[in-house]
Amino acid sequence: MTVLITGASRGIGAGLAAHYREAGREVFGTGRSPMADIQLDVTHPKDHTAMADALGDRAVDLLVCNAGVYLDKGDTFDHGYGADLWAHSFATNVTGVFLTIQALLPHLRRAQSPKIAIISSQMASSELALGQSYIYRSSKAAVMNLGRNIATDLKSEGIAVGIYHPGWVQTDMGGNSAAITVNEAVEGLVARFAELDMAKTGCFETWDGRVHPY
């Protein structure tokens, strides 16, 4: 089983990579760091081409689109949410996911039961509109919509797509007061990815297996 995880240099991505390596899987973690298995800035189309080339003829059984940013945390309506934050957030959280899937589609097609896992957030939900963080909420809602539509288009090819809320996790993004540890999030997400099949394609679920409101 070959797993590719974007944004694997820290946080949830690093935790997932470590878990799958310990389980004996072939893992490729991407990141902007020179220490990453594959250097990838998800906002750069040329990096996606180079990533696909680096994989050669490998089949990718599980693609985890985890790379993301939360740039508007704490911004205020009157003075925050600059246009540059909107552009960079959507380039990373939405376009970056699409470009990753597009670049690796030939590798996914080589696998017997390929899966795509997209890390979104509970903040994507229009039913849980609690205000603030407009850019992050909007970008995560957009990538949820993207994932559900990709699931529709890839269903005939047998490629399952799941969208997931990883929990409020104790990472640089989530902060020290977050509800769960990285290990708890990883354990839950790994179980969700294992359950993902064509019957569940297009799902939006929480790390602990609950169906999430859209």
C-alpha cells in the first residue's frame, strides 16, 4: 500500500505519515521543507508536475490532501480579512487540493481500490455558522464542495473520496487548548480512511465517525 500525504512536515500530516510508516506502508510526505520526502508547495503548479514525475509508475492507494492554512485567525471585520489573505488561503486550501488530485490521478488509477481523503473542517458547515474566520470557513466549505463533486465524477472509475473534520487538534493551528491530541486525531482518521469505500464516497465525516452536517 502506497500512501501520499500533503502537508506532512508537522501536525496531523506528520502524525499520519508516522502511523503509516510504523504499519509498514510506503509513505511519501510532501511539504515545503527540504526535509520532506517530496518538496511541494501546493500553490505552485510546477511542483505538482515534479511530484508526479518523482513517483514514476507507482500506484497511489491512498492520497491524503492535508496541506492547509488558517491565515485569518483573530482578524476583525473592520480591519482584517485582506484580499491577499483570501487569495493565498484559497490557493492553498482549495486550488492546491484540486491540483494535487489532478496531478496524481494517473497514479490513483493504477491502484486496485484507490482512495482520496480531503481534510476539511467543521468550520466548513453552513449549519454551524458561528461567525468570524470568514476566509478559513469559506475555503474549507469550498474544498468540501470540491470533494463531493470530485466524488461524483470519479465514482465510475472506482475511486472513493471522503471529506473529513479532523477534530479540534492540539497543533500549531489548533492551539494548546484544543480538545484532542494529534495521536487521537490520527487514530480516528486512519479508521475513517480504512472504512472509506464506494458506498461512502462523497461523505463528510468527523474524525470519530459521525456524519457531519453540511
